[in-house]
Amino acid sequence: MLARQRQEVILDEIRRTGAVQVHTLVTRLGVSDMTVRRDLDVLAKRGLLEKVHGGATSVIGRSTDEPGFEAKSVRALPEKEAVSARAAGLIRPGTAIGLSAGTTTWTFARFLADIPDLTVVTNSIRVADVLRHAGRSDRTVVLTGGVRTPSDALVGPVAVQSLRSLHLDMVFLGVHGMSDSAGYTTPNLDECETDRALVEAGGRLVVLADHTKWGVVGISTIADLEEADVLVTDEGLPDDAREVLRERVGELVIASVPAVAEADQ
């Protein structure tokens, strides 16, 4: 069994029971104790589980928990890149798009390099910085004003007013969590109002959310599930979540994460 296959088994078990034990996984997977611990290390670094003594548990946070940008930027990175690559294929040259703040949209910004004649509106200093360093003369980047948050998002009445005067073809929204009951959510009340204004400015809403966001609920709802014209996620999304989302979003797009073979020591 390849490392990726083992890790999917581990994640499936955590989703089902909430926790796994190393000695149980050794028996189930038929590998060494060290191999299991290495797999848990990989998944923990990607933010997909929490390591504890003798095993691991699911990642469950409070509705206002918000890890810093640097911590979130390395979580589920292969999934974010796969989602970003698929989402970039939705954009046509000459389009005006909006990008919310966050590590997923920051990753997504790097996939816009080959799309000509774009106008990009964002309240993310990080996203604007990625696009500025690309040095493209055929791209216009509009950075909203506002108060800067710890995650380098610009929020508040200045940002909201700026967005309400704009009309964008598409908006790409990164979220902290998504669920059947709460929709797309954020743990940051200041950012929520700005995100809502960005959503309202767009003709079409594309939500970018890897599978680890399912079942996570932040304190404030940005939009209901039905408001997404397209939801781009990855193949790790559980079957029950796929069923819910196919019924409630305009289009569910599942991105494939390239398999990376990891040799066992």
C-alpha cells in the first residue's frame, strides 16, 4: 500500500470515529510503528489531524479559532494547489475577478500567471503582492482600502464601500469552513462583512475549499451553500458531503491531487 493510500485509510478512520491509535493502525495497515508515525506526521503538518500521545484525533476548533496565516499556509497544501489549478481553468482572458483574503486564494493567485488581460480586485495584501511580483503589464490589480487584520486582509467600512461600487464577472471566495447547516463561514467577524460585500459585487461566485473545510463552522456565515455557482474542492471530500453539495450548489468540481510516492524507510 502506497503512503497516500495509507494516509487516506487513516483519515477515513478519523472521520468515522474521531481518533486513531498507532498500535491499531500497525495491525490494520500491516506496516511498522515508525511508518504509521511518519504518516501521522505528514497529515499533521498538512493540518488534517492533531497528533496526541499514542495516536491522533480529528481537528476540532471553536467557532472563533483562527490560526495565523503562516500556520494555515502549509495546511492541506497539495489539496489547495489542486483546487487552485482547476479553478484557474474557469477564468477567461479579459475578465474582471475578485479574490477574498486567505491562504487558499493566496495559493490560487499564483495560478493566474498565464491568463492575459485580467483585472483583479482583492482585499488581501498577500494576494496583491503575489500578483505585483508577477510583473505583468496586461494585468490591473485593485487593492481595496481598509483596516489591516493579522491575516493581512483589509476590512471595515472603507473596504466595504469600495467593493459596493464595483461590478465583477466572477468572485473567488476562500472560506474557513463549510457545513450543511451554516453554509460558508469565517471565524473573523471583521472579515465577514467585507467578504459579503465582495460576494455581492460578483456576477458569479466560485468557492475554493479543500475537503478539510467540510464540517468546520466559524462564528459568522458569509454565504449559504446555494449561493455558490461553483464549488471547487478535492477528492478527499467524503461521499456524504458530496451528496449534500451536489444537491445545493450550482456545480461541484472535484480536483484530483497528484499522487506523491513516499518510500518507506
